[in-house]
Amino acid sequence: MTWLRCDCNPPGQISLGGTNTMSNMGYENGNTPNSSDIDARLAANQEKAQRWFSKLESIFLSFMLAQMLDLQAGVPSSSSGVHFLKFLEVDEMAFDILFFVAFQMIDAQGPARRATYTEFNDVLKSSRAQLEGELALEDISSLKDLPSYSILR
């Protein structure tokens, strides 16, 4: 994710939950790391965290869309769910398109708010509110007419 950042460990700081000694970090017998070794480890760990968070974001986003569109019900009760079913009748890729729009919305709102991963739920809620509002618009005839669809370009 482009907006995943954690202020808990500034760049260059390694937190091991205890004393930061060279032996704790696995460097005994005078084999101390240089700064590029530490930077490489930090970058690798940050990349792993971002991949993990991106997968987690996809799960939360799918669940949020299913709730928002009332997909568990036989007939959706929300206006956004009713409108979405009309789009789904016309285009079987409607859920995928909406997912990508929502994903890009979240990815854009995070940096704009300077949000950390702990504020993800707030970003998710505001994205949901925006999508619900756009899906409830009467003059929308397809998902490509959504104001936020332009974020995919």
C-alpha cells in the first residue's frame, strides 16, 4: 500500500522489544552490520508489512462492500444495493469494478489524511459513505458514471 506508514519506528530505528545490543541482533564476534545492511533489512520488513496489509485491506474491503450493498439479503434494502443490482444485471464485472474503485479511493484517502494503519477503519468508513452516496445518485446509469470512477484512469 502506498499510504501504509507507521510512526512507531522512525526510519533507522530498530525495535526488538528489549535491549538493542549487537548480540541480540545476531552480530557477535565483531561482525557489526553497516548501515546498508540495516537499511536493506528494514526495507525488506517494510515490504513484507505492506504486502500483508494490502491482503488484509482486500479482505476488509470485500466485507465492507458486501455489507454496504446488502448482498446477504435476498433483496437489498439500501438504495445503493438496489442500484448496484441494476448495474450487475447489465455488467457481470460490476462488483470487480466497484472493488477497484473503492480500493483506489482508500489508497488515495490514506496519504491525503496522512493516516497510519491504525486509522484504516476511519478511511474505510469515509470511503463507504462516499460510495453509498455516489451509488444512491439517480442519474447514474453505470458504474463508469460514478464520480469516483475517474480515479481508475
